Amino acid sequence: MDARRAEIRALEAEIAALRRACEEPRAPGEDTSRARKSLQEIHQSDSGEWAASKDLRGHLGHLESELLFLSTLTGINIINYSMKTEDLTSTENTEKSIKKVLQRHRLSGNCHMITFQLEFQILEVQNKESLSSVITDLNIIMEPTEYSELSEFVSRAEDRRDLLMFFRSLHFFVEWCEYRKCTFEHFKEKYSEAVRLPEGAASSCMVVQSPRQPGFELVIIWRIQIDEEGKVLPKLDLLTKVPQQGRCLVHSHDHHRPVRC
């Protein structure tokens, strides 16, 4: 009972002190000073946030300019990108100061006329001394194209989980495709009567024929191959097409006697 009375008296004393503080006359301009101080604190806070926002926008602009430079240099454009992380650190690893994080990346883009989608995982292992990263899974999805050489290359890149080889080889492959297309278009424009492109300028075949000797044709097969190490190499084959009558004449000339066909 005495303890409760003591508590009540303490509360009454605190209430009385608060009343006296409220009833005390304030110095002239005190409210204005407090308001000014509050506004200054708000302004400083806003200024700090504005400076941070300005720095962030500047950093973002710098990253965008670098990305544009890389896209111009390589021809590879990244359209969409997302990443999710998962902490794989176990209790045992925590005790040993080992941290494991699994990153799941997904992106889509194009390299000129070829579009692609990538899904890959990166495992990061960090301890007191070092940080290591390794690609644990890679899946490449490409839109159907007329470039049959790419299918085998994509499978090889997936098996090796080699992102660098994929992007580097894709860049040079597309570059060679552009060279071939420009070359075929040049000959077709300059020698329109003699040059045919049966499957278009983007194909691997160009036919040269003589307007004066129909049936005699030279077929140029220009393939673009990607070897085991991802090196892109052009390969040219020349095929001839001679009509039956021409073959008989050549055979007759070789044997110095007439041949019936």
C-alpha cells in the first residue's frame, strides 16, 4: 500500500512539473527560432537526399554511356536482365567464415539480326582470404535462324559453360555474315546478268553463269564455321555445273575420238 502511494505521489509531482513548464512565459522569438531550426534540419536532410540522388543519376548515366559504347563496339545489345540470389551458407561454413551465394541470372538481347536468351547460375564462395566465382549452369535459347552453323556451337558453349566464348564467337560470326552478305550484294549489283542468289544475299550460296553459254555455272559456297575453341573461320567451296553436251565435248576432246551422248 505504501509503495503504491509513493508511486502515485511521484506521478503527481511529474504532472505538476509539466504544468509549470507549460505555464512559463517563453522568450520573444523562441517559437520562431525553433521553427527556423526545424526548417534548417529539414533543408539539410533534403539537400543530402538531393545530392545522393544527383550522384546516383550521374552514376547511372555513366553506366548507360559505357553500355552504349560496348553495344556499338560489339554489336551485342542487352534488352532485359534480372538476377536473384540465394544464400547457401551452412552453419558449418559460417563457423569457418565461408560464405556461399548462388546467383541466378536471366537476360535477353540480340547481336544484329540474331536474338538470344541466356539463363545461367554463378556460385560465389568467399572466405577470409579470397573470393571465387564459377558458372554452374548455362542455358542458351536462340530464335530459329537460317544459320545452321550456330546450333552445334551453342550446344558446345552450354556443355563448357563458357559465356565469354559464346559472346566472342557470336560477335565474329555475325561480322563474317555481314562481310559475306555485302560481298554477294556487290557482285549481284555489278554483274546482275551473270550472278544469281538463289536463297538471297544472306545465304551461303552464289551462282555465276554465262549469259552466252547457258547451263555452264560456277557455284560458290561460302560457309562460316566455328571450331572447337570458338574461333570463327570462313570456308569457300567452288562447284562447277556443266550441261550434258558440254561433258560429251570435253570427254571427246580428252580421248581424241567422237563420243555419242
